[in-house]
Amino acid sequence: MTNTTGKTHEPAARVHPVATLFPGYFALVMATGIIAIGAKQQKIDWLANSLYVVAAGAFAVLVVLFVARLALYPKRLAADLTSHTKGFSFLTIVAGTNVLASASAIIHGWWTLAEFLWWCSLPLYVILLYTALISDVLRHDKPGLGAGINGSWFLLTVATESVAVFGALLLGHHPSDFLAFMCIAAFCLGLVLYLIVMTMVFLRWTFQPLKPTEADPPAWIAAGAVAITVLAGSNLLAARAVSSRVDRLGPLIEGLVTLAWATATFWFPVMVAIGAWRHIARKVPLRYHPSYWALVFPLGMYGVATFKMRAVTKLDQLEWAPKITLAVALTAWTAAFIGLVIQGGRAMSNRKPSATLAVDHP
């Protein structure tokens, strides 16, 4: 490209995609893994096995990509992790790991692999949660509530409850009073974190103007966070026979499970209304973005959690709900997966040498 002075200007080099990898991409594993579990619950084994392969493959690829980003672009990764708007998105790594652990145990009975994944998730939970949270608390240049908070903050609850979800499954497989105590503690902490975040988000939604570009899919995690709470509590109730500690708290846990299920059910019409306002009334184009997996996950989680809750509480009147929810979740998953494939194909066809792969400069 030549300007009026005759000098040639080369276009600026594009940043390599690894450098800007979406922090919440493990929501792909979360969504795929939970729908695989839902298919297993409905005895659709071929679908459960197929989705498990996709979830495991996506997990392996994303682990490689995130490790590469950590090694090559540590400053960019640190900037995202300590950001109000992006930091908690990294907790999808924890939730995705635990969803894959649950799927490994439920679909294939691979308890050794599942337990290994769960143990890996625990230090990741501590490191990622406290790095993002402490940074938000201590930093001086804080954004306003409208600019700083979004649906990804609900991942505080999702990640915490994901630890309890598989921990409770493991409790039924390897009874332990201390494990029971830790699972109950995580279940309760997740609820407290939800109440804190929901209060802030609800104030944001109801007392400040909402732009269409802000009503993004992570807002759906408002429903997904309480749906996974239902699953964690239901898994605990299923372990009452092997844990006297859980059995003593059984009525309280069942009450909290009912509260969480009612809250998740309450939020879905609001989420649908926000989506319709955003894409129909305000004409925001519906294009693929990795954040859409945060929309698919709550749909799949709600069905799986309802199935488990119905089983442990003997509530046969809700037998129809998981079947319908699985169909809706699978439709949403298919649309998102097609978008992912199309975007990936375009990215490969548009690759240029100007995309650079280099380490962060000191």
C-alpha cells in the first residue's frame, strides 16, 4: 500500500488467535458434556457416547490452547484473568473439568479418570477464583457496576457447585464423612455466592439502562447457576443412604433444592424475553460467538438436574420435563456447533502469514 509521498506501508500484523483466546471457551465442554449426561439419562446411548467424544476432544484441544497461551502470552492472559469483565470466565475451566468428570463416571463408569479430573479441578478452582476475585477487590481503577459486572460472574456459583456435583457422586461410590462435609459446604457456598451476584446483576438490569450489546448469552448462566445447584443437592440426597451427615441434613437440602429449581424455572422466561428483545426488537445480528455455549449449558443442565431431582424426591409429575429440555438443548447445541464449524472453516480459509505467533515482550 503506497501513500501520496511514495512510501509503502505494510498492514499491521494480526495478533495470533491463541493470544486472544476466549477465556470462557470451556463452556463448550460444559454444554456438550451435560447434554451427553442428559442423553444417558434418557437411555439414548449412541448420542451420549458421541457427545462424550466431542466433549473429551474439545477438552483436550482447549487444554493445549490454554497452556500455549499461558506459555506464549502470559501478560495477555493475566490481563484477562484480572479483568472485571473477563476474569471469572476462566472458571469455565473448573466447571468443564468437573462436567467431563461426571460424564466419564455416568456414561462409561470410568471412575479413576473421573476422580483424577476432579482432583485436578480443585487447585484450578482456588487459583482462578481467588486470582480474579482478589484482583477485583484490591485494584484501584475499578469500573462502574454497569461496565464491570455481567453474566460471567455467575460462574462463581457454577464452578463451586460443579465441585459438589461430582464430589457427591464420588461420595456414593466411596463413602467418606469428610467428603460429605466438603460437598455440603461447597453446595451451601455456591448458594451464598449466587445470592451475592444475583443481587448485583438484578440491580444492574432493573435500575440502569441495558444496551442490546450487553444482553449477551452469559446472562443465561443466571438460570444455569441455580440449575447446577439443583443437581449438586440432588446428588447429595442420593447419597443419604451412605452418609449419616447428609441424611441428617436431608430435609434442609431438599428444601434448598426446591428453592433452586424454582429460581431456575423462574429465570428462563426472562432470558428468552431478553434474547427476543436483543435479536428481534433491536435487530442485533445472530452470529456465532463462543459465549453462546453459555446459553446451551443452562438448557442441558436444567434437564439433567430436573431428572435427578425428580428421581430422588419421587416427583413423577415432572417426568416429561427432562425429555423436552433435552430436545431443546440438543437443538441449541447443534446450532452452536454448526456456527463453530463454519467459523473455523472461514478462519482456516482466511489465514494469512501476518498472524504472528510470538511470546509477550518483557
